[in-house]
Amino acid sequence: QFTSIFCLTVMSVDRYLAVVHPIKSAKWRRPRTAKLINVAVWGVSLVVIMPIMIYAGVQQNHGRSSCTIIWPGESGAWYTGFIIYTFILGFLVPLTIICLCYLFIIIKVKSSGIRVGSSKRKKSEKKVTRMVSIVVAVFIFCWLPFYIFNVSSVSVLIVPTPVLKGMFDFVVVLSYANSCANPIL
């Protein structure tokens, strides 16, 4: 989850730099820098999921085993903190950065008029921007229901019912579908 959104965030920042600051950013937009940023994205992703790696375990419930996060101490407070933590770091902050990047790109393009280089280059940039926009839209479509469900679960008392369990299972599958959709897109 985190690696996916962090990669989308980096792609958006790269597009922003290429369009809004093409000359200044030329020295940073190199293959070596891209490799280092990719390693950093994976490293940050590992750090962000550290609570899952530390507290993951198997819990027995009515003779059934399930993989879950076993929080120390008052599990309700830990669960609430973790939901807010993942929502902010894994969704809200990256999505805000992505949206700001595209907003600044639109402002730059509109303010500079249509005096940009060759039509082939413009067509290529438009295609890449369209592709990234579709990937971001699919990400929002796939992950927003999951986060709505999770944030709601810590702010409202939800009585578990078979319908609610089915809905939760659906939003979890929908969130995983994003990882399946990205290579296709």
C-alpha cells in the first residue's frame, strides 16, 4: 500500500519539476537520482509499516486462527492511533502532495499559454500526465472506501453484522485490486 502511493507521489513531484521548473530540475532528473529515490521510497515504506511487522501475530478465536495485529496494552487506543497514522501517512499527505503538484502544473501551463515546444513533446507530456492521472484516480477509487471504513470504525460505534463484514471484505479486496490494476494501467 505505502510503496504504491509513495511511488505515485514521487511521479507527481517529478512531473511538477519537469513542467514548472524544467531548467532547475534538469540536474536532479537523472537515472542515478531516480534509482536513489526509488530505494528511498522502499526504505520509507518499510519504516512506515514497522508497527505491522512488530505486532503482527496469530490470534485464536472460537477455535479459528487468524492473522492480525496484536497491540500491547490498551488495544483500542493503539488501534485508533494506527488507523489515524496509516490514513495520514499512507493516504492524506501523499494525496495532498499529488493534488498540489497537479494544481501547480495546471497553473503553470495556463499562465504560460501555448508557447511550449514541439507538438510531439506536448503530446508525449500530455499522455504521461493522463496516465498518471488515471493511476491516481484508480488509486483513490480503490483505497478511499477502505479508509472511509477504517476511520469510521474508530469514530463511530459499529455493530458487526454479516452485511458489514461483507462490505469490509469488499473494500479490502478493492484496495488490493489497486496493486493488480497498476501494472495494467
